[in-house]
Amino acid sequence: MSDNQVQAQPNNPLHGITLEKVVTQLVEHYGWRELGERINIRCFNSDPSIKSSLKFLRKTDWARKKVEELFIDTFY
């Protein structure tokens, strides 16, 4: 990663963090049940998995935004 890439988003706490890492850390911290209560989406409440969650979140901007906001609120 070049210095220009790092400087492009100096105030973005998600810069360089994959969506998979975001979901994985939230699941490890809250568990699927509490995560599904905090963000009521089917991929967290009905037969949840990292793979199915990533597939849904990559296609659904509003849900991804909620997950990213929870990650920032939780870990930053």
C-alpha cells in the first residue's frame, strides 16, 4: 500500500478492513443472536453464516451501512 492510499482516507476507521473481518469480529463479540437483535436482518437471524451474510451485505447498501456503523460504535 502506498503512502497516497493511506493518506486518501485518514479519518476512515474502516479503511483497509474487509467486510469479512467486520462481520467476523462482530459475531465473535456479540454472537449471532445479539447481532440479529441489534440489526434485524434475516442473514443474522435465520441459519446465519459468514458466507451468507457477506453475500447479502455486498448487495444491500443500507444493511452494510448499519453493520459498518455498529462495528465503528463497538470497536472505536
